[in-house]
Amino acid sequence: MTGLVQKLMRTVLWLFVGLLVLGACQTERDRLMRENYPGYPAVVQQAIDRGALMRGMTHEQVFLALGEPLCKKTIQPNEKPIEVWLYPPAGRDPCLVADTRVYFEDGVVSRWK
């Protein structure tokens, strides 16, 4: 019985932590939508509204379009570092398996898969 109670308590704790993280992200997204979104070009606003990507989008604009990535890493295939944001399929390790990879060069989207 003690093992079951411990598992239940751990599950409740993780759910609580998850809700806190989601709440903080939503608050940040709401603030950015209120303060910065109106100043974006119409084509960027439309992409954000559709949850779509465009070359040249900033980190903030991708965050508004797709949400917070579950994993970020930097690769360096040549001399220049490239930041990669990974969006995984549900229930998978985001750093190993990703449905969507967004590549940033010089702070803006250069490509995605």
C-alpha cells in the first residue's frame, strides 16, 4: 500500500509542476501577444495565428506560433553555430525524437523539418 501511495503522490506532484509550467508559459505568451504581436507585420501575425513557420521569424515569434520547445540544442556542422528547437511527438523524449525541428541562424529561422 505504501508503494501505491508514493506513486500517487509523485503523480500528483508532477501534475502540479506541469500545471505551474504551463501557467507560466501561458502568462508569458499572453504578455507577448498583448505587447509585441500588434507590431509584427501582417504576414507574421497570420503565420502565428495559423501555428505556421516562416523564414526570418525570431525566437519570440516561433514561441508564439508553436509554443515552448521541449528541448533546445546547438549544433555546429560548419564554423557557425545553429540553434535547434525540438517539438516531439506526445510521450517521447524531445531530445531524441522530434516531429518538428526549427533551425535558427543569427537569431532567426533559417529552415525547419
